[in-house]
Amino acid sequence: MANSTYSNIDEYGFQRSDDFDYKLYDLFMSEYMRTLARRAQRWSVVYKDNNYKKNKTLKRFVRKGIPIDIRTNCWMEISGAEKVKNESVLSYQQLRHQYSNQIVESIQIDLPRTFPDNVFFANQQALCTMLYNVLAVFSHQNLDVGYCQGLNYIAGLLLLATKNETATFWLLKTLVEQILPKYYIKTMTGLLCDFEVLNEIVKKHEPLIHRHIHGIGMPWAMGTTKWFICLYADVLPTETVLRIWDCLFLEGSKLLIRVALALLKIHKDDILKSTDLSELMVVFKNMKNHPRVLDCHGFIFDVFGLSSKLTNNKIEKLRAKYQQGS
């Protein structure tokens, strides 16, 4: 730590773990900063008019990372959130006057639990107020979902990334209502379906991992619920999560399955070395510390490289199969 140029608090206010590898991070960032500079220059040339037309060029650019200074606007456009906002009869400011008192208490209980070690949430009451507003408004206008634990992590990280309460609301609304499966409704049918999808995919593409995990007796829900419910927020390093979200907003929820398969492949040796459930859970808990996961740029390439045979069409067919069986 003493020889590192980086603080024990990351750029988004999160405390780095005691075993954080500062030397490795220094090496990664020395190259990544140059990559960011090159990518920002390319974005400024190709998308100088902010016309994010969906095509192969945009997909290639998004996979290589959206520059921080245009991330909010780009997310709004490529996700469809800007369209949702513009087509809404009521503005976010108008919707803020419509709270559901029954749900408010649940949100207030969860607020202190949302990134408790984050210095921004700990020291800025305004940020907590914005998070409360977003969750309360969303829960009132979406009665099928209301408020579900996990939404606080997504909305919280959206706020840290965008620094914009209005954008956070519309991005959250678009994610839950248009991009993601039915993860957050009371029956959680979308989440249960994706556990089955992941199980079949791992069984086919990584039979050794599948056999080992099932031999130990770990249900997929135990190891991966937070992956899907929180969209990897509070699971993986912050910048890695935001790079995943770059692609999620453009390419849809199938990406979450591809990320899951990549994580399992990267940690294959550690998974197979585990001898019981407690050891296996430690492997899952420590996935955020893997050098390849910390290298957010390299990890995104791994996601698409290690799951190249896992097409969107295959994932949708599997989802349809298990949705019919539910």
C-alpha cells in the first residue's frame, strides 16, 4: 500500500479490501489509462454528434468501454431509457409526488445497508436522499415489482456512476421493465428460470465444473443469486461492473449468463480444488480478487471469448424451455 499511487478508496467511494493487490492494480492501470485515452479520442471522432445508432460499430465500441464523461447520455440512448422518458406522460419530478407509504418503510430499512462502506453514501446525505427518491418513485409506479432487495444496489451504483437522480430513475425503470427477465416480481420466475438456464449451460460447456458443484451440493441459487439480482454490483470490482453494464444496456440480459459462464471458466481450477461447501463458497466470494477480473478491459474480452459458442439465440431458446416448464 505504501508504494502504491492509489488510495484504499476507489474512484466511486468503495473501500478496497485488506488483501487488495495494489502492485497488480498499479500495473493494470498504467496500461488501462492509456487505453481509456485512446478510446475516448475514438469516441469523440466517431460519435461526435451523439448519434448512437445500433450497429456492429457501436457494439464494438461499447464492448471496448464507454468513456466516463459520456456514459450517462450513452446509457440513456442505447438502453432505450431516453425514449421511455420522452414518451412518459409524467416527468420524474411529477412522479416524485406519488409515493406508496406501504413500501417506504422497506426502503428506509435498506438504505443504511446499501454500500455501507462507501464513503459517498456515508458522508453525503443528499446521495441517500436521491437513492430513496428513486426507489420510492419506482416502487409506486411499478406495482408488479414494488420494492425488491437488490434494486437498492443497482440504483445506488447508477447514482454513483451518473451522479444524476433523474437519469438513474429512467435507467432503473428501463432495466427492470424492458431489459431484464422477471427477476424482481414476487414469484421471481425470471431468476428461477435463469438458474435452470445456467445449470444446463454449465453442464454442456463445463461438465467438470457442473459435476463438482453438484457433487458438493451447492444450489446455483446459493452461489449466483446476487450475480443476477444485483447485476454483479457489490460482487465484482466497480469498474468491471460498469463495463459489464455498458454491454448490458446495449446487448440485453443474455449478457448476464455469458458473464456467469466466463467467471466459472476463469475460476475453474479453484472450483475443482474445493473439497466442501464452505471452501466452494469462499471461491465464489473471492472471485472479485482474480487478476483477470480486476482487469476490467481484459475481462470483457474474456466474457465474449470464453462464451463465444453461447449465442443469444441459444440462451433465449433455453429460457423459453424453462419458462414453459415453470
